[in-house]
Amino acid sequence: MRRGVHGAVVLLLGAMMATLWVALGPGTPARAQTDQPVFTRYDETLSLDAQGVATVVIDATFDTGNGSSAGPALSFPRRVEVPPAQGRPRFRQLTNTITDVTSPSGAPTGVRHTSTVDTDLFRIGDQTNQIRGVQHYRVSLQIDGLVTPTDSGDELAWEAVDAVDTLARNEASFTIEAPGAATSSRCATDLQPAGSCPITSNDSGVSASVRDLAAADAVRINVTYPSGTFTDVSEDYTVHRTLADRFPLTAVDIIGGLAFGLIGLIGSVGYALTQGRDRRWDSSHAGDRKPPPDTRVVTGRRRRVPLRTEPPEQTLPGEVGFLLETHTETDQITATLIDLAVRGFLTVRREDDSSWTFRRTPTDASTLATYERTVLKRLFPKVKGRIRVTSSTGEASRAKGSFTTTREAIARRVGALGWFRVPPDKARFRSHRFGVVICMFGLLTLIPFVGFMGLGLWSAGIILAGICVLAIMPFTPSRTPQGSAVLEQAEGFRQFLSDPDPELIDWKHSGDVFSRCLPWAVVFGVDAQWTALFQKLTDEGRYRPQLAWYESLHGSVWATQGHIEALSSLTSSFNHAVAAADRHAAAVSGLDDSE
């Protein structure tokens, strides 16, 4: 009985040993415990010859996990950092060449090579022939440039596993063989704690090992050998150029940068002070639009102009508004609308909800300026072949299109009047184009000046010159003597409207002075002061308004107090309507472009 039990135990132990031999024996390596491909074993041997050229042999076991793979990928750095020279970081250029790839397990051994500035990537296998399970590879390559002779000895800087490598390694060992014994050695990884890569050194070489090396975790081995261990080492270095290297602040760099910047600054300011200044007649009377024929033209600051109670002769508010601003503004369109109403081309009505309604009158508009006709067309468009006769601020804000044509027509009208030496939009475009060209040229010089010559301030100076040209854009439009005379008259009239004095108004000969001057007050931005004055005069009974173009809440301007002052809200309401129409047109244009 006892002998039977003993026999059963022996048989059981034998079966267990057989199972372990099948599972762990050399013929069947252990499978990876992950779904991702992994190196279960990775042994790398580096042999250095007398010239420092390394022959590397990699013996590895690759497991595809539960999936398939085209094969492993191995990455090697193309440069490694070495001791600095003259305080600047240096890099040794490496040459990586695969000489042979074999697979004892029969896996495909084709090699596809790609490279970047810093890395050589070798993909082993065949994309059209996927592999599964465990495969064995033996890779041989040659690396030139790992050894750097220094004053303290011959330095070997070896990135045994590159930081961009995407494969984990369960077990990895590294061996370095050289013509002489090492004096010091060190092994470190990027992600694992210190001491996780033990390294030993003896007369036969240097050995290091690491376990559970994650993907993208580099292994760096540094070994020092006695000076002279390696002879005739081929050295190819690159110096890491920092931002300070690009801008060395040498005398040549500083002088050149300042010269370019000063040329741009002086040229821009000089242009603004000469070509960008208004011309005017050297007349003793400010605003004189018909001086004697022999009156000379001068440049300089605007003169102090006397107060005027009348607008500039033979001008319209929208045109003078452009003359003041040198570009179109919404209040110029609003002033034109009110001026057209005052002149009998439409009427204005304030509704119970404080909105505004416009009604077109039969007055013929054929004699109007182009920009005035565009205002009427925008407010009263054709619908099914018939012109609408009523509109409102709400409908104007939702109108198809925008008031862009009105803005462009105002600019063309002022250009035709000869009030500017060069049309403002054209003058600004010239300045903008010239400034952009200079800036682009400065950016293009970054390649030779910064990249190769270390003269970064030269490029900065050129770009600064372009910025100076762009900065003078608002000052490039300059007025002619005729334009300056109109401007002086307009400024004198603005003084009167800004602080109106009823005692200065010639009530007998001024007609409906309130209506006639209201568009000008709008374009000068003082309509609130002007309407407030006449509301006060109306409430006091000193002024009886006769506004054929302005209908009150109940048909009489006397029905409700504050009715004249309410006209100031017409300005803001119509300004908002014009802005909303422009935004709507821009949004529709953007949708059309995207389609």
C-alpha cells in the first residue's frame, strides 16, 4: 500500500515537470501578458573598434500579443549631446546603417527606412504579410560617431533605446565591448527611478540591464575610457544655436538693426510731415475758397478759425463729414437721410412705440448725387417692379444688401470734388501695401540673417521699418488748398453748433434754421445739443417749428412736449439700422462664400 502511494506521487511529480518543460522550455518562449506588441527579450551588444566605430548586434524576441503585426520597429538617434564647446551645447552626428536582418523563426525581414532630423526609424517586416505570436530576430547594424575624445578621456554616449521608440521591453540587456577597460560608466532611464538600470564594468566590457521598460522610455549609457583608447576617430559635430546665438548683439548686428529701424522711422515720419500734411492757401482769411490768383500754397498746422453761423457754401453734410474724418462713417449716411427729408424727398414719423417710419414723396431725385440716390434706393427698394413708398428703421436694418454702395459713392464724390491730393482710400492702400512688403521682406531675411549670419537684429530692424510705414497710414491722406478751405469753414460752423447761442441766429432771414442745420449737427456729432436747444425754445414759446418733413405722434408737433428733442434718437436708431444692415449683408456674403 505504501509502495503504491509512493509510485503515484512520483508519477504526479513527473507529469508536473513535463508540463513546466513544455511551457517554459527554450523551444516555446513565454507569451506576452498584453494585447500590444512587445519585446519579451531584448539583448543588445555593442562592439567598438580602434576608431570608435560600433558594430551592434540585437538579439530579440518579439511577441505580437493577441493581435497581428507587420513586425517590430527600431529607432536610433541621429545625434547625441556631448560635452559643450565654448559654452555652447554640442551634438555628435551619428550614422546608423543596418547591415543584416535574420529571423530564426521565419518572420519576414524586409527593412523600410525613414528618418527625421533627430531619428532613424527602421521598420522590419512586410506590411502585406502580417505575423502573429512569438518571433525571433537578429539585427546587425553599424553606428559611427558614438565616441568623442575629450580632455578627460574618450567619452561614449550611447542611447541604447531611443526615447521615440514605441515598443515596451520586458527584459533588456546591454553589453559594450571596447579595446580597453572603462574608467567609469553610468546607465539611466527617463521614466524609471534611479538605480533601475544597474551597470557593471570589468576588463572584458560593460554590462547593464533593465526590466519592464515602458514604450518611449529611453536607456542612456555613458562610458569613459582612458584618452587614446581610440585613435583616428571620425568626429562630426553640430552646435545647437540658441536664440542668443541668433541675436548675438555684436556691434555689426546692433548697428545694422538700428540703421534699418531708424531709416524706417525717419522715412515714415518725414513722409507724414511733408507729403501727409494738408496744403492750404497762405491767405489772411481762414476758409477763403477763392483767394487771389497769386496766393501761394503752404503746408503747416491748421489755423484758428472764427465761428461761423452758416455751413460751408455749396456743400452737403455727408461730403463734409468725409472731409473731416477722411473715411466714411455711419453718421454721414444718417445726416444724408435727414438732409434729404429736409429738402423734401421723404418724410419722417415717430410711432407710438418710439420707432421711426419714412415715407417717400413724389419729388424727382434725378438731380441728386449718386450717394444720395443710393440712400433712397436702399430705403425704398423696388418690389415686383414697383418702388415702395414707406419704410422704417427696422426694415432698413433687415434690407437686402448693405449701405456699402453709399459709402463708396461718398468717397468717390469727395474724390471728384478735389478736396484731397490723393483719394484717402487710395493713399492708405499705398501705405499699407508698402508697409506689408517691407515687413514680408524682413521676414524673408530671417533665413539668411538669423539662420546663417547670426544678424537677427537686421531682420528686426527691417520689420520695424515696415511697422513704421503701417503706423503712418491714418496720416497719409492730405487735403488740397480747396479742401482745407472747406475744412476751415466746417470747423467754424461746428463751433457754433457745439455751443449754440440763440442770440447769434438771424431769425428773420434764416428760414427754418433748425431743420437746415440739423443734418450738419448730426455729421458733427452735436445733434443732442442742437435739438435740446430748440426743444427748450419751443417749450418756452420762443420758437414755433414748421417741420413739413417731420410728422408728430398725432399730426402736430405741439401735441407732446419733447418731440423735437426726440429727433436725437432718430440719429442713433438709424445708425443702428445701417450697422445691422451691414452686419446682415456680411453674414449672408460669408454663407455664400462657404457654399
